[in-house]
Amino acid sequence: MSADPAGNGHATRSEAPSPGPAAPADQTALPLFPLNTVLYPGGLLPLKIFEARYLDMVGECLRTGSSFGVVALREGLEVRRPGAAAETFEHAGVLARVDDVDAPQPNILLLRCSGTRRFTLDAPRQDSDGLWRADVHFLPEDATVPPGEEFQGAANALARALEALESQGMHLCEGEPKLDDAGWVANRWCELLPLPLSARQKLMLLSDPLMRLRLVDDVLRQRGLVTG
């Protein structure tokens, strides 16, 4: 594979990102990384990179201080193989900021990335080396609103889940969890719950963080993780 994204059973999230600079209103020719995962704002994405097009992409990001876009695959593979179906991917994704890089051996990079801004694509095109690029339009960030009494159970359940993960040496966030932020709570649950990729994509794109949390809360109640 060219990447080893968290959430697919290949890598373990270890640390959460520190806040970074705000993304530009629009970015031209953003490099894209189609993956079998949906990245969320505030989410973590450890990656193992070894395919040439993505090694070059990461080098470009490190030289220029820029980011790349993560988009969920609809069809095709993360790694180009002869006879494989062409890559097709969702029309929207999340900007990934490179927070840490390690090179354990030649032509292998281990990245720790974090999701920042959601975007929609305009006119994706593929370079001669196979790297996808597109002009993008950044979507508004979630308003910071509290879960309120209605969804306090989801926030409390997330606090317990985070504590259980930390006891196993896994961390989804750096510092104190933002349990008073409905969008943050919903996003972390979307990462933790075993949802279909298409459902993750739709939830990520919901502009109303309380509606996102409401839908997540329904799933949590169906699974008995939230009661009352």
C-alpha cells in the first residue's frame, strides 16, 4: 500500500494535533490523497507512505508548508496496480496538515497528520505521475455550540470511551477533550463508530454540528451506549 490510514486496522492513533494556522479561503491545485477512510476536522491520521507519487507530494508539502486533501475512495485502490479500476472519489474531503514526519528507512515515510478544514472539489485532474490535484473551495467551520442537556449523554459516553482508550495507550486528542463542543463530540464518535464509509462522508459534510450529533446520538442509543 501507499498509505496506512488509521481506522482501517493498519495503524493506531497515538497523539492529537495541536491547533494550526487557519486554512486559506481557497487553494489552487491542492494535491489529493484518495483513501479508504474519511478524515474529520480535528481527527488524526497516521500514514505510512512509500508510493513515489505520495513521497513527492509529502516532499512538496514539507518544502512549502502546505497541506494535502484527503478524499474517500468510491472505487479503485489506494495503490496503483495493473488492471485495477480507475480511482474515483468523493466530491468533498478534509485538508490534512502534516504534524510530524519520520523516515525509518529509504523511501518510507511515517506521517502524523491532522484534519483541519472541509472542502469541495472543482475539476480534479491527474498529473503524469498519477497524483490527483484539484482546485478546492473551503467550507465554513463548525460553529462552537454545546451539546446541551439533550446530548449530554453522548458527551459523557465519549468521555468514558476516551478514558478506556487512554488506558490502552491510545489517544484521540491532545490536552483536554472538547466535550462542551457538539461538533467535536460528533466528529470523534464518527471516527470511533463502525459506520459505512458513505455514512461517514455524509455526516462529515453536515453543516449543522447539532444535527450531526443528533444522528450520532441515535446510533449510540440503538447500540445501548447512551440511555435515558
